Amino acid sequence: MSIPSFTATASSMISVYIFFFFLVTTSDASFVDKFGANERLSAPRITQSPSNRFAVSSNFAFTTQKPLNLLANYTRRRISKKLELANVIISGNITIHSENNTFQLGFFSPHESSKWYLGIWYSSIPTPTYVWVANRETPITKPASCTLQITETGKLAIMESPNSVIWQSTNNERATDFRFLDNGNLVLLSATGATLWQSFNYPTDTWLPGMNITKEQSLTSWRSLADPSPGLYSLRLNPREYNEIELVHNKSVSYWSTGNWTGAKFARVPEMTIEYIYKFHFANPFTPAASFWYTEIAKDRALSPPLTRFQVDVDGRFKQYTWSPQTENWSKFWSQPDNWCKVDRLCGDLGFCESSSTSPKPCSCLPGFRPVSDYDWEFGDYSGGCVRENGNSCNETDGFMEVGVMEYEGAVLISFSGSISFCERSCLGNCSCIGLLHDERTNLCKNLYGTLLNLRNLGFNTAYQDVLFVRVPEQGTVKKNESKSVLLIVIILGSIAIFVLAIGVLLTLQMRRKSKRRTEDGGFPMLNLKVFSYKELYAATRGFSDKLGHGGFGAVFQGELLDSTLVAVKRLERPGSGEREFKAEVCTIGNIQHVNLVRLRGFCSEKSHRLLVYDYMPNGPLSVYLRQGGPSLSWEVRFRVAIGTARGIAYLHEECRDCIIHCDIKPDNILLDGDYTAKVSDFGLAKLVGRDFSRVLTTIRGTWGYVAPEWISGVAITPKADVYSYGMTLLELLAGRRNVEAPASAGGGNGGEESKKGEIWFFPPYAAQQIIEGNVAAVVDYRLGSAYKIEEAKRVALVAIWCIQDNEDMRPAMGMVVNMLEGVVEVPSPPAPKLLQALISGESYHGIRIDSGNDISMSGKCSDDSMGVSSCGSQLSPANANFTSRIPSVALK
């Protein structure tokens, strides 16, 4: 039996409050002794909202968790009697708190607007964060006169006046009591204590622990940051198969989903396998009764789990937040879709979506256009799109602006053949035409009608794609009453211009013929890169005399341009695959800009010469610092390199329009600039995964010792292959040594006779064992001594082992790796990789013999594949260094 919540008039409530205050504050000891330590009466929690514009009324909410004895029952009868007379719960700016002061219930106005709503928000944090709104579609305009009460029919209602109901609950049975639970759930109870209605069954945009996603219960975003009314984006259970969770636009168009439920996780959300603070539950999947929810698990029994929530944001993305008491802010470590340009119709008509995550806002208007509503755009609602700045829909003097190779939704196409000028005239003749597409090679024109929704870059400008031209207002008009002298000057200049133009046309035609011949011979689409002549680069590199190293498919030379800029010139030396790499690098790197990716400045393609020109990195590759007796990096630099490299790879995987798999992550391809900032280089083995494909089949590439088990097994390669290579590189960075090393001498170590046969040292099995056992110090580079941060080193070590798991589904995505390294996400202890465990136990691997060249054969229970490499899933490579590390290794004999 529980004490019902109630409201009374100010005079009567003051007497009750004094009575309780006397009991609780003056007789604590005797009260506990008399009625037992387990009997607890929750004190009322009443506060005023930040705004003091309204009169304060004394409205209290009392709750109990267990039946009280004589005194408590006597008090309960008094409160119940008051509830019958006055059933107001809150009014004006009075708010009530949940039992442990986690949540607060009251009226609020987002961003100080004139509209007010009944909502629930976190009361224990300084940042206003609303998790539930009752009257989303019926805001209040006069909050001073509004009350929340239990009506005579037993419904929870917002009343603006005795006869004006703004909103009410949907329960059919009469409620006599309510509870405001500490999980944020507002519950109505019957006289027998049965739950009749609860706010958790009517979620808004936020998913809290214990809240169910079902066929009937879904999340819907706010319309904008200042408008809690239902927005355009929803998270729901797939209404056809009941097998996945999906994000939809306008309750109809799905633009992201979790993938099928596999029994333990959703196929496209591998992060669910990481042990954090969540436990996910899916009851009755694949049936209409399906229900999905999650609970929190405290990692430390002495501490409560942190505040956490999932939210469908106004930008259409589903995000997970955890409250950080240290920074007093919400930390976001997961969101989908990973690129906001994948959100359906986010930017509206003629709105351009900025794919870069560094942009302050996802949408912008093209030159000559402005937002339909500046207010909506200010608060995150871009769906209205853009309109012409002059307000006109069209004009005969309109022009066209080249936008580029774009992707969009909504427009209707009418195709025909013709030159670009013919296309423009055709479009200008119809006011409904909003732009055109033109393919210069095929002379195919497509006029566009209707709306251009969510314009975004198509990605990499491959050859012969349609270029978008948007119809724009005329940039300037010619005055009719010009003076004769000005007219004469114009005629003279025009004649000269025509003469020059004629010469230019002849030269252009000649260049096009040459360009066409080059294209037929395997030329390249022109990007925003400088095209160097072979003579220029020969002079810049002083005849290719200053060799920096040897990268994939060719050597790299230092060069100096005419403006004294230092560059690194990569000269491809092999025909065939070398040329394919060149094309891949030019198309991939040319349009990518990121602080942790090396920048391609230009290229040379003359006859058989294929050269790439990069920014010069004065501190060289990371591999230079992983040699005994060589230079060493401080822990601060190592940690920055670890995070920077992860960010660069995460950008390739998750922030480009098309997922880019690097395929050759290793220390040699991580360069350090003058400030020791990590730059991922050498995209020659990169593969683009189109938006309609999640995997790419490819022939085996990469560098032995870093490639993932799936390379050898012959299955399709995903971005998780790069994660594996990054994990192996992370171990080397932590230990300051290479993973695969030859003994120092034939007579040292484990015996000269075995060394002569090709014995090598393989470090990862030992490192994994030590890290999992908690002995990270045994793995850290001894040259650092004690000059490193233990917590950061532990984080790096644990992340490395998670990255090299045999099962790619167990490896975290690179975005998650960044969050783990930055400390946003707690890194649990990983399981031991089975293949490395086998190396330690010696159950399957008995030795490695290095044959001629770079081929490696393994003895043991492995069968040879068609490539001549026996595969149990582990990849090893001989090392060129010649030293014995003070850190133990596993000797493979």
C-alpha cells in the first residue's frame, strides 16, 4: 500500500508540511528505532522553475515505497482525504522531482519561446536536457494559469482553465494515484496499485533505459531545437519483418537500419558486442509482439552507472550520449548514419549538404539563394530548403551555375541530345525548369523539373559523369542608355575579343583532340590538382637523386618546387598494376582533405611516366622510430600519433561519401610532419565500396604481418581489415619495436642452428597475453622508462587487442576506436585472439620457415591455398632489423 500524491490549498498544505517536518527533523532517531530502519518515508521535493514570472503555489508530491505503520497510515489517510478535495499535482512554475532527484517534472519553454510544454528533464545536471514532452502538438500560451492534475474521471490532464483541457492521458480506468519514478517514468496507478498509464509507453525523441521500442512505440524527433512538436524523423521497429530497427523520414522512407537481428546483436551494429554499460534485450523478435529495450550495468559495483540516453536528433541521426561529470557535458560516442548527408531530405529544396563533419551546420544555400526561414535554420530545421534571394521564381535573364557532379532526390528528368548552350536555352524557355545535367562526352542533356532535395557531392569525380547546372538569378544587367563613347569602346574591345576568341577556339580544338587521344590511351579525369610535366619533376628532384625510401610500386624522392616548397615525389616503376595504383591514388586522394591524411598536390602523366607529388613530411615514417638504436618518440607524441592515425582511417571509413578501405595500414605508411602529426599515406591499394555495397571482393594485397585473417581465407574484405592492421601497428607503437624481428645473431637467443634455418621473433602473441593478464608495463617500450601515462598506455594496449580479434565482427569500427582512445568510451578487457593463443600454446603452429624472396611457409595443421600460402588465418612477415629486444618475444621455430 502506498501513499497517494496530492495537492492542497496553501493554508492546509502548510500545516501538513509542518507536521511532517516536525516528525522527520526532530525525531529521526526515535522514528527509526520505533518503526524500523527499513521503513522509509520519502521527503517531498519541490522547486521553482528558473523563471519567477508566476505566483508560487504550494503543491507537493509525496511518495512511499513500503507500507508504514500506525503513524504513517494515519498520515496517509489525511493525505488521501486531501487528494479527494484537491487533485492538482503542479501549477505554474512549480516542479516536482523523482525520488533521488534524477529527473524533474514541470512546465518549460524551449529557448525562451512563447510556447510552453509539460515535460520531464534531468534535474541533477546543469544542462537542460528534455527527455519527454506531453503536449507536443498543443503548446500552452498561459502557463501561469495551467495545472497538471488528476481529473474526476481519473485521467492525468493539463488544464488551462476548469473547462479547458490542453492534453490528457489515454487510460480508461480511473486512476487514484501517480508515481514519478527515478528512471524518468511517470506512472498512473489504480486504487489497487495496478499501472494504468505510463509515459514510457508514449516516448518522444529520447530512449531511456527500460523503455521499449515496439510495433506501437517509436521515437520521433523534435521539429527543431526550439520546437518539440513531432519532427520529420522517426526510429521504429521494422513494421514488416519485426527484425530490425530503422530510421525513417516522414514515417515512410527508410534511410538507415540496424540490419537483421542475429540473436545477440544487429548485423550492422557490431558495437553492441563491446561490453560497456548496456545490456540489450529483444523479446519475441520476428513477430508483431517484438519488443526491444536496454538496461544499464554498473561496471564498478561501488558506483552507479552514468546517466545515458539515446536520441533521434533534429538532424535525423540516432545518437547515444553519456553524461561526463568531469566535463559537465554530454559525451557522444555513437551516431548513425555516420554522415548526416545520408539523412533523407535533410537540407530541403536547393539546400546543399556539407559532408564534412567539421562544418558547423550540415546545410547551406548555393550562391544567389537564401534559407526559406532563417529562424528554422538557426534551430536546426533545414527542411524548408532555399529560395532565390530576389524572391522571383524565374526570369528570362537567368543564368546557370555549375555545381559539379552531384547527388540529389526529387527532380523529374527530361532527356535529349544537345550542346550545353542548347540545353540552357531549352531550360530558360520553361519557368518550371530548375536546372540541367549535361554530359560533355555524350552531349546528353537532362532538364530538371520539380525540386532538388538534399544536394550533395557525389564523391570522387570519375570520368564522364553528368555535371549539374542550377538555374540562378542573373548576376547583373546591362543598362540601355550607354553613352556613344562607351559603346564605341565596347565595339572595339568586342572585335578584339572575337579575334582572340577565334584563336582560342582553334587552340582548344587542337588540345581537345590531343586530350581525346590521351583519354583513349588511359588518361585521367581532371581533378583539382596541379599537373606537372616530367621535366619539372626531374628538375625538382635533381634527377631523382635524393631517395627517401621505397613505397608501394615505386621509389619516393625528395624534391623542391620553384617556389621553394618541399615535396615528396613518388615514381611508379612497374607497368600494369602500377598504373592501376596510380589511377586509384589520383581518384581517391585528389578530393580528400583531412588533417590526418597526406595531401596529394599533383601528378604527372607523360607517356610511360607516372608520378605523384605529395606534401613533404620532414619527420619521416613512423617505422623509423621502431628500430632499436634509432630515434625514440615521447609518450605524448606516441599517443597523439595513435589517435591521429585512428582519426584519419575513421575519416576514410565513415565520413567520406563512399567507404574507402586503405588495405595497407602499417608504420611505413604513417608519416609525421614537422609537429609530429600523424598523416596516413599511400592510398594505392585503396578500394571504394559503393553506397549499394557493404563489402568488396578483391585479390589479396597488403603487407604480410599486418593483413587480417580474412585476406588469407579468401572471404570478402571490409573496413575491419584496416582495423586489424591498425591494431598490429598500435602494438608496435606501444612497444617501440616491430612485431616480427630476426634474432640479433646466429649464436644468440635460442640457438644458432635454428636461427640459420630462419627462426624469427613474433611479438603479438606475447603482447596479447601480457595485456590481457593486466601486465601492460611488460609491453611498453623500455626506452620510455616511467615517462608515460599508465591509464593511456592501458587504453592503447586494450584497444590494440580488440582490433586484432580473429572475428571481424568483434573488432570495433574505427570511429569507436577513436572514442575508446580518447576515453569517451570505457575499454573492457578483450578476449584473447584465438590464432595468437594457438601460437603461444603451440597447438597448431610449430614453426615458420623463410624461403627465398618474401614468401613464407608455415608448418603445422594448415592446408595450402591456391596462392601458395598456407592459411590458418595468421600472417607473418620477415623483418629486416637485426637486434634482440629487451622485451620478451615468442620464438617460432
